[in-house]
Amino acid sequence: MPSELPLPRSAAEALDAADPLRGFRDRFTLPEGVLYLDGNSLGALPAHTPAHISRMVEQEWGGGLIRSWNEAGWYDLPRGLGDRIAPLVGAAAGQTVVCDSTSVNLFKVLTTALRLRPERRAIVSELGSFPTDLYLTEGAAPAHERRLISRDGDTLRELDELLDQDVAVVLLSHVDYRTGRLQDMAAVTELIHRHGALVVWDLCHSVGALPVRLDACDADFAVGCTYKYLNGGPGSPAFLYAAERHHDRAEQPLTGWFGHADPFAFEPGYRPAPGIGRFLTGTPPLLSLAGLAAALDLWQDVDLGALRAKSLALTSLFLQLTEPLGLPSLTPAEPSERGSQVSLRHPQAYPVMQALIERGLIGDFRAPDVLRFGFTPLYLSHAQVWDAAEALRDVLATGVWREPRFAAAAGAVT
């Protein structure tokens, strides 16, 4: 184990001095003494979010009461916030809506896509997908054949083997939650369309971490969460994208009143709303939407090109600093092939991560042996990346992780 890192901290500080995004750190609330490398699970709190939520509670709810559905614009929030997310995912207005959870939205778009290809009886996904993606393919298509790309496999090569005239839908993660591997959205989408199938992209680990180009890549559907890199708050509602060309024929299965063409007509039969509104289902969670709205105020000032450049600088620096530690990396070394995280392997990853957390470095663990570190460019500095690498070096060198208290499993593994 090396006694020091291969670069001095001053080299990281020099990168911070030239960072065009360095001012964003002051727009977040983070506890002193914490190195937060888990924003890919839960983003940090934007400093103005509490006041924004308080205004909705005290003025709009407390003072406006039910009048606020109209006077404060509550009714239009799902579509309005969707249009604010649209530039972050490379979508024109009117194709993105904020509603429900990622899992619920996945069920909606998977079922919609299957109904658009009723003659086809197979669905393709990835063995390494986040589990809810796999579970939802079972729930949305219980009678369909399920074909899986192997864990950490070559997506384009395996897709070329799995795709045929029987495949209706392909569900893929743009950035792999476990490894940080980034898919070539344009090339993969083109291959899927060449075989007549539709594609659903899971953007949970890419939105807010790098530019996404749904329209330019001719994507069909996409979903994503807002509580990770977008910093919308714990459990903040997800978003759903449906390309405009599918709207008129889209039949989503959860035909609730908020997706009705005239919700207040109280008709006994369902008529879908025009456009993206037909993907709404029930009454939106307004307090959670308030937190997301506050976060999106911040995002309107972000240059996504600068964001991506800093993300790659941070992850490259961490890989360079930790390479002498001898931990195999699951994250691609090639910058164009990774998102905004680094995943390292250690046979005792769980106690190692618990020891790091006790030191104030918050990352997370993924079974069975993955140390996962998320790099959020808006509030993480290069010097903090150096400090994180030094903390990891010290925990491994001292062997403190071997102390029995770090092996005790918590109720929820973060």
C-alpha cells in the first residue's frame, strides 16, 4: 500500500482555481466535515429549497387553500416542471412530464410500448439493470419472453444477437447504476429501430450528470428520477418522456383522472388527454413538487458542457489517485464511456465503506464487493476528491475497517 498519493493536494487545488462551476458550491447546504460522494443516490439540499417549500406550505396551502390549484398554478406543475427538465434530457417542450415514481412510470411506458407492438412477444433488458427495471418487465409483460443482456456485457454486440422480429421493446440504462458505464444512446437506439423495436431509456444515473440527447437520438420513451443529481429531495417525483410521434397512439395503462382529457367533467368513461398529459394518473404530490421546482431554479443556470467536463475531470482524478491502491475498477477508464461515478472492488467492501463513512466520507456499497462513489460537479471540488482518495488510502493502509463494528449490517445499506 503506497504511503502517499501520486499527486499532491496542491495539484487538485489548482484545478479548483480554474473551475467555472466553483460558485455553485455555495448554493447548497452540506454539513461541515463531510465529503459527500453519494449524490448519485440522494442529491444534496439546495440552500433555497426550504424557503421555497415553506412558501407553498404557509402561503399557498395555508393562505390560498384550495384556490391555489389555480391561483398558484398547482394544476399545471406536472407539465410545467416536465418542460423545465426537457432541456436537461435533450427534449423539445411537450414531451416530458413529472409524475409518480420511476417504477410507476416504467410500468406506464413499458406497457404503452408493448401496446404499440402487439404482434411481438419478446422484451429485452439487462441482467445488470437496477432491480426495479427487471421486476417491471415481469409485471408489464408477464406473458412475453424475456431476453437479457449479460451483466457487464457488450451491449451492441449482444443486442445484435438478441434482436429479431419478435422483440417489441428494449429497456436499457443509459448509465449503469453499479459500474457507471455509459451507453452510446445514438448507436444503440439506431440498432433497435433497425429491427423494428422500441426503446425505453432509464436516465436515473445520467440526468443532471451529463448532457442527454433524447430527441437527437430518436429515443421513444424514457424515465428518470429527480432526487439524485437533480437534487429534488428524498422521494421527489420522477419524470417521463414520450416522443411526440407516439402521443396520438399511446395507451398507457394507469388511466386515472389526472390524465383525462377533461378531469373535472367527471364522466363515467375515460378519454385520454392530448399529448404528454395522457401519461398523468393521479393527483400530484405538491410539497414534493415544490422541492423539485426549487432545484430546477438552480439548474437553469448550469452549462451542461461545463458540467460534463468537470464530471470527467473529477472521475479521472479519482481514478488516477486510487490506481496505486490496487482496487480493480468496474468503471471504464475511457472518459467517453463513463457517467459521473467510480466503482471500485474490494472483497470486504461493506466494512471498508462503513469505516469511510465514520471518517466523514459518504459513498455507498453495492453487493457483493463494490465501493461506489458519485461525483456531483456542482458541489464537489477537486481538492475534496483528493481528500476522498486519501481517506480511502488511509482506511486500507491502517486496516481500521477490520474492526468488528464496521461489519454490522444496517437496516438500510447506503
